[in-house]
Amino acid sequence: MSVIRSSAMEYVESGIEGISQCELWDNGTNGGTSLVRLLAGAYFPNHNHPGWEQAYILSGKVAVGTEVVEKGDYLFAKAGDIHDAKAIEDTEILAFTEKGVELI
């Protein structure tokens, strides 16, 4: 068992303006569990999912492809799904990925 205290969590800039990530667990296949923060207006361009992704919206609102998801919503993307994301509000997401994402 391991515990990561909130006081020890570090967010790292993703290289995309307004988006940062705190890696909680690395599964060894370029995936794992992360907290992702998107500032209002941040845009994550089209990307492919080589494996599945599950996301739970902790706060905020974001347009993911043609859907708008907000606090309390759950999103599942299967392997091969391609979409973009734009934060409508400051947003925090708990994300689980099987094999990460690939920018297109």
C-alpha cells in the first residue's frame, strides 16, 4: 500500500499552455493515474488513445470532442478514439489511462 499526501503532490506543466498534471501512478505502459488541471480556455489538441482512458471530472467544465462534461461526470474513451478538449472553466480531472495519449 502507498499513500501520496496532498501536501506532497506536485503538478508539472504539460508543455501545453494552461494544462498541468500530477502523476499519481505509472503503470509501466505509458499510462497510469493522474490529476489533470486545465485553466479556463486551455486547449488540448486532437489526440489518439492507444489504450482506454477513464476520466472523472472533479471540478469545472470542459468540452471533450462534441460532449461537454462537468463536475461529477464520467468519461470513457476506448482505444483508437480521437478527440480534443477545451476547458470552459478551470477544471480538475482524475484520469486513468491504459497507454497514455498520442498528440496528432
